[in-house]
Amino acid sequence: MLMGVILHTWTGKLLGWKALIGYSELKPTMVRQELVTKGPFSVIRHPTYSAHTLMFVGIFFMTGFLATGLLAILDLVTSYFLIIPLEERELLSRFGEDYSNYKQSVPKFFPRILEHKER
């Protein structure tokens, strides 16, 4: 759980609280518009959603409540298959080729543990 809290806090500092809560989508002209690719964003494209899942899984292991485990699974499935695709479409329209290149080089949700390099 602590890893999730640290990751969420780190992404919040990089994005700013308005972007973290989705304000940039509601009022795009009122929020700084730049693609963040440093820190946890250099390892995965959506660290905020990974942080949510880590926190729910941590709470599940701490409490053992089945409902919390189910919530962790629901959060992962909803984020990965519903929210992230919608957000990526919006980010692609906002940042264009920069986001397309970023998308090709950084994994979506799960970090690459071992990277195969061609020689």
C-alpha cells in the first residue's frame, strides 16, 4: 500500500493537483499543457492508475477482506480496459506525435522487468 501512496504522491507532484483530478480535461486553457515523461512516467504511461491498484491490493493484504480484493480487481480492469483507452485517445489528440512516440517507447500500465534488446 505504501508503494501505491508514494507513487500517487509522486505523480501528483509532477502533474499538479488540477491535472491529477481531471481539471485539465474540463478547462484545458486554464491548466499548463505539457506532456510529462519523467519520473514514474518514464517507466509506465499511467502511474496514477497503477498506484490505485497497488493501494487496493495493499489494503487487501493488510485486512484480508475479500471485498477489498474484488475492488482491486475491479479497479484494475476498469482502469486498464475502459479509462486508459479513453484517456490515451484524448492525450493523442492533445499532444499528437509527441504522445504517439512516447506511447511506443513506454509501456501502458505494467513496467518492463526484463527488456529484450536486439543486437
